[in-house]
Amino acid sequence: MPEEPVFDIITSMGVIKVKLYSKTPKHRENFEKLALEKYYDGLLFHRVIDGFMIQTGDPLTKDPANKARFGTGGPDYTIPAEFVSEYTHKKGALAAARRGDAANPLKESSGSQFYIVQDPVACAALDGDYTVFGETIEGLDVIDAIAAVDTDNRDCPLQDVKIITIKLDE
């Protein structure tokens, strides 16, 4: 596996090509493992905020009966924070979601949930609080399209936006 592998996140709205960073090895290796195991296949973007970010990676989204719990699922482990000052919440940044500070003072990342930045100004306050572990190298238009979908009062898209698969770009 290259030190900074590129993955294609193939969604129902297009492809987002991301490069994973070498200086966040725990997050990179976890994303690689889950992608290659097809963990993300069929998961929904369950939290979408136009002018902010798009979020996915919750296995509970495979079953619509879990809708009230979307955003709470994942493997039963977290990943220690890997803050690197040069990795910021720029447009297209790939970052790990996590529980809030009160429940998570060490700012450990979710084992599977991640988000992609749409607006770097709105997300700038997240620098140093959430691990940025990659960046979009193609597909910024797809991020904008996903961010623009209609959502409910919990920021969940009214029409499903799915990850079809995530594959190593070769």
C-alpha cells in the first residue's frame, strides 16, 4: 500500500477521489481496512449541512428503522487523535467524526464515521479538535451536490445518498 494511498468513494451522486495522509497512520490504516473490507458499502450520508460538511460511516444507516439513531453507530472502538497542524479543514478535507468533548475529553475519533468539508471558513474552528486524515483530489463538485440536497430537521437527506463502494484507486 502506498504511503499516501488514493481511494475512490463511489456514491450514488458521483465519485469523490481522496488521498490519505501519511502523518495520520492510525486513521489511514483504519480507513484502508474498512474500505477494503467493504464496511462502507451501502452506507448513507446521514448528516449533510450545506455550507459546512457531509458526513457518513454509520453502519446503522443500512436499516431505515434505525433512523432516530443515525450518527450513533460504528465499530466498538475509537482511534486516538492524530492532530497535525499542517492538515486543516480546507475544502474537501477528509476528517474523522467523534463524540463531543464532555463525553470524549481526549478527542478520540469514531472508528468509522467521517466527514468531508464543504466550506473551509465554516469548518475552520474544528482545526485541532478533529483529526484531518486526507483530502479530496477530485470530486469537489460531488461534495457540493451532496451538500445541496434537501434535508430534514436533523440534517438527514430526504432522499438517500449512498456510498456504493470505496475502492483503492489503481
